[in-house]
Amino acid sequence: MESSAQNRYKASIDYLYGLQKYGIKFGLNSTERILERLGNPEKQLRCIHVGGTNGKGSTAATLSSILRHHGFKVGLYTSPHLVRFTERFRVDEREAAVDRILGVFERVRSVLDDGEPPTFFEMVTAMGFQYFLEEQVDWAVIEVGMGGRLDATNVIWPEVGIITNVSYDHQEFLGSSLASIAREKAGIIKEGVPLITGARQPVVKGILKATCFSQQAPVYCLGSHFRVRRNPDGSFQYHGIKQKWRSLELSLKGTHQVQNTALALAALEVLEGSGRLTLDTASLKEGLLQVHWPCRLEILQRDPLVILDGAHNPHGADSLRDALKSCFTYDKLHLVLGIMADKDTRGILRRLLPLAETAIFTQPRYARAEKPETLKRLARPYVQKHYVIQDPAAAIAEARALASPRDAICIAGSLYFAGEVKELFGEQTLSL
């Protein structure tokens, strides 16, 4: 990449991050006006919309992989990125090249009204739609950023929508009760557009079903309209809306990933029922084996085993705890935790610390990071050996020093922290 292009790209990233001063702005008007000036690229895409509290990215990545193995060209838009900004935009599993995203940025920047600057996410979402249109994708799998009703991605009219689950997160924006959060998530439901959901709480299911009824949108629920069951050999069965597959294997670890996969399969079944595609068992199985979604029970090294996970709320910590107990074999567990201060810190610690021999609390390089001294104080009821090491690299080094070759180290607490850890393990910050 030529230095002049590198400088332009750096300037574009600086501009985008400069938009963060406008904070989080709920509402669709600004995004709609940007897209209208671009010629409404989002209206020229066939989309699948994936919302929910946890599992959105894994479900979206699974959809992308299966569709790609059926011969479709697939765009995948997710957030946040871990190390590189370009991770947010993928076509056929390939991260967008810097020069392509630079061109898309300049195209979107050229239509902005300087008197009405967008937020970071509004701008980036418009870039995603423009990029996928230029790439002429067959399908665009779009992950909701936050909430749903007023999220910038909610300008699309998808072929099918998914709400993975609803639990407590981002209460300062979405409301303090499950009902209020569910209403925000339900905002992605469109008239006549089928919804797939894994939500289980009665109040949440009631809100989703009522919204679907008012929108005349079919709704398919995990546990009622389709089911999954683990086989003794580690594979799983899917009993779907019409299809049945008795021996499926998944590259992603964790029981929760089987449930996320079920949501993706149900969505594909709905698309097959409407004539949008024809599912092939061999292609589907290969797609499941090729799903890659970083920082979700990702193994960074062995001897000792080092596991990286982005669990950032109690629901995610539940899934991580269950996976640590059922998916891995080790003698002792050493935790390295960096958690954001606006999360349910107590809820995360209560779920993870009882598993650990030692816990090391550290401070990611983000302004929202909780002070590790606070984590240490909250940890006392759950684990005896707990330390504060401010620098993440030093904290990981200490965990390695404490661990025997048969032990495991789990690094967790935030996707932002996980991205920082990926850099420490050699992930490059620029894709050329």
C-alpha cells in the first residue's frame, strides 16, 4: 500500500473516530438521509437482520459461512471490531481491503451534510451498505449494533429477522427492565417479515409474539418450532420447521453455539420455504465446520492452554462458565479479567471466579475500563488468590508463570479487552 494511500486511510480513520464525540444517537433520520444521497444502497440488497443481546455475531457468522458454501456471495457486517477497523466488513469471509474501505469512506464522506454530522456508527453503517452494493453480494448479513428499534441498521427491510435472546445489557440506553429491553429489540420486526428467536423468558416471548402479531409477521421459537439436542459424540441434532439433520458438527465451541446455530438454520429454512434458496446437506455441513468467529472461546495457545473469550455481561459469563466446565480439560484454571465499568461487574465475577485457582485483574486501555482494584475488592467472596496487575501484558505473563502445562488460562471480560489481547499475541493492526 503506497504511503499516500496509507496517509489517506489514517486520516479517514481519524475522522471516523472523531465522530465519536457525538456519542450514541438513537434514531434513523440521519442514516436515512445519508443513504438517500447515496442512492439507497440498502434497498438494493437482500438482507438478513440479526439482533439480540448475546450471540448475534456468532449467529451472523454461521449464516455467512453456510450461505457461502451454497455458492452465494455474502457480505457480513458486524461490530465492534477487535483489532482492525476493516474487520467490520467481510465478503465471503474475507476482511475488506484497506484500499476498498478507503474508497467507500470517501464516497460516503462526499455526500455528508457538514451541518448535520453523523455519529460514528451511522457513518460506518452507511459504508457497509455501500461496500456490499459495490461488491454485488447476493446476501448481506447485518448485525444490529445496539438495541434494534432505533439502531442505524434498522433502515433495512430484511428477508428474515433474528432476535437471538434478550438479557440485561446497555440498560442506560435500552431501559432497566427485561420488558423495556425486549421492546427495543423487537423494533427490528417488520410487517410480514418472519422472525426467528431463541428468547425463553415468558415476558420477552410475550412482547416478541405480540409485536409479530401486530405486524402480521410469522414467528418461530427455539424449543417450540425447532429444537436442538447434543449427541453423545459431541455432534448435535436439529429438528427444524421442516428439515431434520441428525448428525451436525460445529467448529465453534460451547453449548450456546449449538443454540445460535439452530437460529441460523431456522432462518435458512424460512428462506428455503419462500423460494430464496435450496438447502443442500453437504454444503450446510461444510459451512458449519468452517465457521470462524474470533474471541469466542478462541484457543490462542496450548501447554498451557490459553483461551480468549469476549464475555462482557452475565449472560455471556454463563456461557463461558458452562464451556469452561464442559468443553476443556485442565487441572487448574487461572483467570485474567479486564471488564468495562458500565457492565454488571458483580454478575460476571460471581459466575466466573468460583471456577478459578487464581484471578488476575488488569486494566484495558479504554476509558470505560473498571479499575482492577475495584474488581479485586469485589472478588473476595469468590476466590482466595487474586491479584492486581495493571498492565495486561504483564498480567498475562504472570498467569503463564503460575500455570503448569496441564493448567488453563482464560482471558475474558470485554470484547475491547479481547481485541487488545489479540494484538499482544501478534495480530496486526492494519490489513494490507
